[in-house]
Amino acid sequence: MGVAVLGTTAAALGRVAAAPLDPDADDARRLLLDELGRPEYEAARPNALDLAAQAVGDWLAELLGGAGGGLASIAPVVIGALALAVVVVAFLVFGAPRRDRRRAAERGDGLFGSDDRRSAEELRRQAEAARRAGDLDAAVSDLFRAVAREQAERTIVAVDPGTTARGFARRAGSAHPAHAARLAGAADDFDAVRYLGRAGTEDMLDRLAALDRDLRTAVPVLREPVGAGSA
């Protein structure tokens, strides 16, 4: 830093020495503008970030300086207010959306929308298309829906627009006790991807595909009566 300053100063002195000894007003103005327009002076000029940081520093200094003898008492208040502002902003950006998604998962929004009439086979095809396209979240969601729709089409478990993933898994687990744990795990994956922001994975899809294959040929130990669907 010191060497650079000395070099710049020496270069400036050299240019001054080369200038006319007694310039008139126009020559002096031109020489000054030429000198100030050189790159080394431009680089030393503060940028927008420097000016913003200086403004914040000046504001804090003015705020604390205005306290006079009460500086020691007001400083913790200012620091606490700034820390609280950081916490509030962080919650609004990160905490609130995650909280809302978790509440939705706990509440259990419907597995199917009121206008979702896709068959199990249609859902499987769309899940496979989403998987090939790299949209693993959509693939996990639609493949789990295909599992649920298959059970409804076979009149094993009733499914309606209010049926949740966990509600379906619980009732399907009663019809297929040997697969109850896998059904519960699949419902957890569905809720995690749909509500909690977890990314769908190939492992999730592999487990769902295996569960779907097994349930398509599984013989239920009981069937729900028509219209028995619930959350």
C-alpha cells in the first residue's frame, strides 16, 4: 500500500515538473482535470457500498453520540434493537414458510383435490414422466396417489377428496397388515415432499414402486364398506 502511494505521488510530481512553469488559468484547469481523471484517482474514489457503509456508521455514531453522558446506557438498547430486527427478518424469510408447511402436514390436507379424477394407471404414467423429466417431487406425489387410487379402484379402501396421506396409510395398513409399516413410511415421504420442502429422491420412488407392485397383487384381510372414506 505504502509503495503504491509513493509510486503514485512520484508519478504525479513528475507530471507537474513537466508542465509549464507559469500556466495561465485555462492551462491550469486543464492540467488539474487531466490529473484527477487518471485511473489511480478513479480507483481511490469510494463506491456505492463504501458510501452506504459510511452512512450507516455515521447514523450509529450520531445516535450514540447524541446520548452524551448516557452512552453506556443507550448502547445496549441500540444493539438489542438491531439484534431483534435481524431475528424478525430471519423468521419472516425462513421460519414462517416452514412453520406453515409443517402445520399443513400435521393438519393433513387432502390427498386428492376435489376435481382430481385420474385413474391409478394415469397417475403411474404421470409419475414416470415426471421421473424421466427430473421432477422427483411430482413423481413421488403422483406415485403415492397411484397407490391410493389403486386401493380405491379395487374397493379395498375408500378414498375421497378429504382423505389425507396418513389417513389412507392407516386404513390401508388395516387392510394389509403385512405392509402397514411401508404404507406409513410412504405417507411420511409424501407429506415431507409436499409440505415440508424435502426433495424427492430416487430411493423414495424405488420404495413406492415396490410397494405399489406388492399391493396390486396383495389380498386384503378386510375391505371397507362403500362410503367409509375419511381422513
